[in-house]
Amino acid sequence: MLSARSLFQEILDDEDSFRLFCSIAAGGEAQGGWENARIAALVPDGLRDLAPKAARHGADEDKHGRIFRALLRRRGLPPVPVPPETDYTMLLERRGIGLAHARLRADEPLTEQDIVVYLVHSRVTEQRAAEQMALLVRHFGDHPEVGRAVRMISRDEDNHLAYCHEDLLRLARRGHGRTIQRVLRQSAHAEIAVYRDVSLAVMDHMGRLLRWPAAKSAALAAGIHTVYAYERFAGWHRMVALRIPERLDALGSPAPAPA
């Protein structure tokens, strides 16, 4: 029977698939670390209180990248190149979601509109990250090899999502409400399509590494398309709603100590 737990266990048990999984994850986290560090450096004067939060966000992403690389080192495995079709961050940028890297490489301060785009992008992608990590914690939170790592990353992703909610609501009160809702909808619809494409690509690579039979690969692909259809029809609403988070100032206060 196919399940998230059995699939990840299969990936975890095989060195080649584990290398690919950790390499993809480490690459995405490192990219997020760079993006947030640049945003922290370019925050406009009127929103300078956002800079330390973006910096903390970036530091967390860098830490996550180091965690995935450490998991590889513990097995004596080098990382592998990330296949372009599995590069979630790059594919989102190509669809115009978030701030372009050319904008972040320039040494010009961002505008409030840029910050709206940044926070919307983060709110949508952190929703996905928080949900994925919660799934891993549910199934592998007590795993002797990856349990501590997934619990730590999951806490961080929850904090990142809380911070996005809080600061987007603050910007809505500054008059950006309509723009936020419009960009949230655009970003959510683009993200669910990219997530489908990346999921299909990752499963295709994993299937070849793990020598899955055609029927199993077809069933997984059908499941990914089913999830996409649901998200395209109704599931995207969870990615655009804004609410006051349970934990306020999630990136401005010390993080809870690891369990």
C-alpha cells in the first residue's frame, strides 16, 4: 500500500535516493537563506524593523541547509547536483513569483511594494514547507537518524509562517490590503502548479533510482495530479487566508530550545 510514510522510508533506506532528497532540500534552503539575507540588507527605511526578522529567516534557512548536508556527511555521502526540473525556488522565480534575483543583487533599497511581494511569496511557500515538515514529524519525528532534524526544521517553518501572517496583516493596515490579496491569489495558483511539476519530477527521479515498477510510478503520478486538482479547485484558499498567529513576534523573540 502506498503511503507518505512508506515512500519516505523507501527513500531513506536507499543511499542514492537519500542523497538526491537531501541535496534537493539543502539546495532550496541555501537559496532561501541567500534571498532573505539580501532582503534584510535592502529593507526600506520605513520598514527597518522587518530587517532583523528577514535576517533571522535567512539564518534559519542556512541552518536547514547545513542540517541536510550533515545528514549526508553522517552516511559518508557527497551531495549530488540538483536536477533543474526539481528546483522549486528557480521554477517559482521563472513564473514571476517573489522578487527576481536580479533585483536582489542590486544595491538599491526595496520598496514597500517589493516587501509585500516578498512576504506574500514567503507566506505561500512557508505554508507548503510547514505542512510538509508536519507530515514528516508525524511519521518520522522519533526516527533515530532524522527525527531531531525534522522536528527542529518544522518548528522553524511554523515560526516563519507566523511571521508572514503577522507582517502581512500589518502591511494591510498600512493600505496594502487589496494588493496583498491579489498577489496572494496569483502566487498560490502559481505555487500549486510548480509544486505539482516538481513533485512529478522528483518522483520520476526517485522511481528510476529505486527501480519502481511502471504501475507504482503511474499510481504516484495520478495521486500528484489528484492533489493538484483539489488544490486548483479549493485547496488554494488555505494559502491566501491571513489570520493573527498564535505566536506573535515569532522571529523577533528567541526560538524555543530544541527538544
